[in-house]
Amino acid sequence: MKKENSSFVDFLELKRRLEIKFGSYITKALEKHNISMQHYTILLILMNEENLKMVDIAKQIGITNPAVTNLVDILEKKKMIKRIACDYDRRVKLIEISKKGCMCVESIQGQIIEVLEKTFSTFSKKGQENINIFYRKFIENLNKELLNDQN
């Protein structure tokens, strides 16, 4: 096996282990707020984009409109989001994150950032730059794949 191949095999094993550990870590954080990963994803989207229609949320996370409606209903009962009237179409309700929803996301993000900072700080400046380059390229390739899937 070539050196590059063994490095990539090692990388794949580390990625698998990271996915499992990170999944466990984030699940634990989500349990404290009594929400699922899909709820959290909706809250993250709403933190960055105000007043979205449910159809827009569904497109962003790749699930059906009825599934988003169910998730939004739960978040509304937990007072993490609010439905508000649309100015230009009274049949449409826009979804906005509430203060409680923002606090939830900030709490979870704070926990994740703390662990990431501890890890990131163990690398040299050059190592940190290489990590950032890797993630930019990974995002770029994922975006290309997602666009290909839409065509």
C-alpha cells in the first residue's frame, strides 16, 4: 500500500471515530435542551437568516414541508421559535427564532467552540492554516456534489 493510501485510510478511520464521538457529544448537549439534531439545525438556520418560510427551511435541510411543520410545531411549543404574519401574503407564516431559541443555540455553540478552541490551539500557526484550507476545500466539494444532486 502506498504511503498516500495508508494516510487516507488512517484519515477515513479517524473521520469515522470523530463522527461517532462528535455525534455523542452533540447529542448530550442537545439532550440538555430536549431537542433533536433536526430541531437544532432549524435553529441554526434561523440564527443566520431571519423570518423564513417553512418551505425555505425544508429546502435548506432537505426534508419535506410536512416534516418541517412538525419540527416547527415542537419548537414553537418549547417557545424557541415564533410564527409571524407575512406582510405581503397573510396566508404565509414566517418563522423567527425567539430569545430562548437563541440562548439554546448559543449555549450549544459555546460548548462546541470550547472543545474546538482547545484542540485548535494545540496546532502551530501553519497547522491551523492547513486545517482551514482543508475545511474550505471540503465545503467547496460538498457544495459541488449537492449542486450535482439537484441537476
